[in-house]
Amino acid sequence: MAGVLETVNQRTQLVGKNRLELLLFSLGTGQTFGINVFKVKEVLRCPKLTQLPKSDSVISGVASIRGVTISIVDLAHAIGGERVPEEEWSECFVIISEYNQLTQGFLVRKVERIINMNWESIHPPPVGVGTDNYLTAVTEIENKLVEIIDVEKVLSEVVDLETEVSEEYVPVPAEEGSPEEEGRRVIIADDSMVARKQLIRCLETIGLEVVSFNDGRQAWEFLLEEVDAGKHVNDDYLMLISDIEMPEMDGYTLTSNIRSHPELLDMHVVLHTSLSGVFNQSMVKKVGADNFIAKFQPDELAKTVFNQIEVIEGKQ
């Protein structure tokens, strides 16, 4: 176990061909959960926590870690389970992670091990679980179900993030060149329901039509169907905005596939990721993405869209 904990931080830079490493952990219920090591900055024994008055009930407290004050989220309680009693904190672990440009810790009962997997082995939650859950994907390891939590949904209920586009990016009347008048369409791929809703709201606010998918494979199959139908995808869609971490096919592989297809290779691809702190820019360039945006910055997203519109109009 000590070896696992000592090497987590070094292994967060893993980027492969549709592969990932999962850090397995438990919340004291018998169920195994997983988080992509790429999102993990550090794992440590739960430090001394200071409780803050009037804080959200899922916040166990704050801790000073390497000179930075970090909120510690009781992950079991955040997804509807029982809180970890204060007297048991010292027996727990904290997974330090960065999402959407915010660093926070997740209090868990036990950290188990790291496993290397292919994204094709990671699947969307089963049909029938509904939308009122915290799963973003599931997989099976040694005949045991592993649940991958939609951390973005957890944090959206705890942290007050800005999700609205500034007025300066809301389209001007159509006669002055609104993208809505142009009938611009965008494809998005993201396995997080919260992230998809944020994207759709932002893009529709600035006058775009959105075609959305839950993972990279769905988006890729849609693109192939459009090509097979004789459609000019690059003319019909302004860009593809894709998450990186997705079941079935990740954003890197989706981008590589697009760049390898003669009818799609010129498509404008933007990788939209919560992995802002450990994001590997060289990998983005390697797979051929045109840009990347850290989640969730509605104004930055809008600016990226309008910049691409200006590029297209300049070529016409």
C-alpha cells in the first residue's frame, strides 16, 4: 500500500491510446469505487481537519496541505450515504484532486490499488438507474463491479461555479451577424450529465444548435454516419467540443480518429477538460486537437466559438 500512495502523484501524467489508470477506493459500504489517476495530485492519511461554521454538510472541514488550505469533502455523504464520524477521520484517507481549476480533497475510508485499463472496458451506467445518481461510468474488475463517480456533479452541488455567459457574448441581432442567423451547429461529447447541461446552456445562449453525445464512441459513430450519408461534416458543424475522460472512447482517441479520416481531418476539435492542473499540452498537440479549454469557463468557451466563426468567415 505504501508504494501505491507514494507513486500516485508521479503516475498522474499517464496518457495512452484509449487507456487509463484507476485508483480504487472504498467508502465503507463494501462497494468499490474508482477515480482516474490522471486527476489525482496526491493521496494521504487524513490530516487534522478544522471545521468551519455554516459550511455545507458534506464538507468535513478544511486542512492545510503543503501550505494550501483545501476543503475536504466527505464523499460518502456527498453521494447520499452516511457521514464519517469525526472520531474515525484519522483512520481514513484523503484523495487530493483538481477539477475545474479547483483543488479539493475527498475523504474516503480506504485506498486499495491502481489498475491499468482500456477505456473500452469502461461503460456508461446501466439503463434504468435514472438520472438522480452520481455515476458517470462502471466497469468490472475481477468479477467485481467498480463504480466511477461523477465528481463534477458532486462538486456542482457544493461549489458555486459561474455557469452563465457574460452579456458581451450573447448574440447581437441577426442582421448584425448573429451565429444564430448562420445556423451554426456544434457537436459535444461528455459523459458527465452536469457538464453536458452546462455546455448546452452556454452554447445555446450564444445562438448555436447543439448535437450532444455521452461518450467519444457515440460521437465517432455519428460522424461516420454523417460521412456515409454523403454530408459535408466540416461545412455542417462549426466544431467538435469533447471531454477527454469518457467511457468506451476517450477524447484523445476520438481526436486521433478524426485526424486519420480523410473526410474529417479538417474538423475543428476543442478538448474541454476538468484536468486543468495536470493537463498535458504536448499530448493535445500530438493527437492534433486545435485547442483545449479548462472546465468550466463559459466566457472562454464563447470566445473560442466566436474566434472560430471569424476564422471561417475570413476564408469565405
